[in-house]
Amino acid sequence: SAAEKGGYDYFMLKEIAEQPKAVADTLLGRIDLAGNLCLDEVRIPASVLREVSKVVIVACGTAYHAGMIAKYAIEHWTRIPCETELASEFRYRDPILDQRTLVIAISQSGETMDTLMALRHAREQGAKVLAICNTNGSTIPRESDAVLYTHAGPEVAVASTKAFLTQLVACYLVALYLGQVRGTKWGDEILSVIRELSEIATQVDEVLETMEPVRELARSLASKNTVLFLGRHVGFPVALEGALKLKELAYMHAEGFAAGELKHGPIALIEQDVPVVVVVPSPRGRSVLHDKIVSNIQEIRARGARTIVIAERGDEAVAPYADHLIEIPVTPTLLQPLVATVPLQVFACELATARGNEVDQPRNLAKSVTVE
Ligand code: AGP
């Protein structure tokens, strides 16, 4: 009913709007003012976490994209090798697991069969499993050694939005916690991440306030057949997530690429007027990546692409090559997905609506996939 949707036309719109609160709730009480992680709820003893030699993340769909981003944070902050794998592929390739492997299973519903089978396999091999889950008492956390709940609240729309942002927050918390129990010396970068995490809910809110041009753009693209998405570093999983949202909601051909792969094939797809959404890393920090993606944008634009650029506010170097510029707040590089994903959700939702699709219940899909 309309009341259930809190005055919004669709659950998805309501859930997109709830993201600042979902993010804040997931952080609540888990980092103190001094920057200490308080995750006693993760019932894996510090002695075990100190011995972890490898982290393996398993998940499906949107949760898998969160896991891809987590890999960047875990390896960069803790120096523990980390791989992220589609849960449905995991057990069938005889993965190498032992008592010193920490497997992180990410799932909004906690009922996804592929993810459940992957974690069962991991536990059989002696690995410790930590679930990141949004649904209290669901099967995945029940079968795991420990759980860190995301506090997104119930997610009804089939397309995952607020759950994704809170999965990212939970992944960052786990990465920082791993670093903390292992005595990693916090450099300035991590200290600034901890500080900025407390600002992120406000920044997501700022993004939501500026979405009208994105909706307008989406409506203008309703008759297109294809939209491509490019990103680099943590912007690559964001590109994949943007494409997934568009597939499931707008039933359009949408594909995400790592921008560095462009010249290895996908650039052949660029033709006159094809919309290409590019997620641009901050010009500060890893500026090499920024410069490379700016030249990618120039290359595709020279071949006729219509460039839709998601870039940090004040990024003047990229602005001249953007047919449409979507500005997002300044964040540390690793946290950028929390703000960069939001315009892509709004874009997909509006495009789907413009095409007359049922946003909350896209065809052929179920909210939780309880079969393998
Ligand atoms: C996301 O928009 C999808 N509906 C889907 O990819 C989903 O994220 C995936 O099925 C995993 O679900 P889970 O988080 O409940 O395990």
C-alpha cells in the first residue's frame, strides 16, 4: 500500500531515500570517538583473526560487487591477501581453504542458496566464516561462525540499494577491525577514513538532494538500447553495479567494464551517441588513475560516445569531456563507492519507470534466490 511505501511510488524510491539512515545505523556504536572499532559482536576470537592468512569473500549479484570493493580495502589496509568470488562458482573449483582462511559471506537476505552452499563448503574445509547480513536469524548467519549485521532495515524492492551501501560500510568496518586486532599501525590515510566514515551519511544525503538532473537525463535515454559503464579501481565494481541495476530494472543491455580494459576489446562497441557512464576516481591521491580515465573519456568521446561522467566536486580536469556531469562529494578514494553508486540507482529506477516497467518487481526476478 501507499502507506507501506512511506509516500513514495515505489519501495525502491523509499529505500534509496533511506540510505543515509541505513548507513548511519550500520556505523552506530561500532566506532568510538577515538577511532577504535568496537565489534565484540563478531564472535571470532582476536587470537584467531590474528592468524588469518587469507580472506575469501563469497556473494552474489549486488552483494558480490560490495565484496569486490571490500577486497581493495582489506588488502590495502591490512595487507592480508583477499579474493572475492561469485558464490555460485566457488565450491565447484576446489578452492584452497584451511583453518587460517577467513571466509566472508555477504548476503542481504541471508537465504541465497549459492552463498549458503559456498559457506557450507568453506566450513567443511575448516575455514572460519563471518556473515555480513541484513536479516536477523536467517540461514546464512545461523550457519556461520559469526555475523556482522547491516542495519538497513527491511529491503522490499527486488533491486538492492540500501543493503548495498550498508554492506560496504560493514566491509570497511571488518577491514579496519582486522587491522586493529592485528596491530596495524594506523597511518594518516586510515585515520582520515575513520573520520570521513562519520560524515558519509550526510554526504549520501547531499547526493540525494541533487538527483533531479540525473532523473531528467534518464528519461531522455528511455529509448536507447545500450548503456555502457566504465570505472577503475573501486569505481570498477561501481560500474558493474550500475549496469546490473539497469539490466534488472530497465531490461536494457548494460555492461560494466574496467576502464583499463577498454582498449583490449570493449572500445569496439563505441559508436555515435552510445551513452557511456564513467565513474571517475578522485583527482587527489591516486591521480595516475584519474589521468588515465580522463584520457579514456577523451578516446570514447572522439568516437562519438555520449559521456555521462560521475566525478568529484571540483574536478576541473574532467569537466570539459563530460556531456553530462554528475558531481559527488569529496571522499577518500576507498569510500567513493558509497556516494558514486547512488546516482546510478536513481538513474536505473527512473529509466525503468520511463520505460513503463514495474520497478519493485522486475520480470523474471525474485528478491531472494533460494535455489542454486
Ligand atoms: C540486486 O539488485 C539483485 N536483486 C541481486 O543481485 C542480489 O543482490 C543477489 O541475489 C544477492 O542477494 P542476497 O544479498 O540476498 O544474498
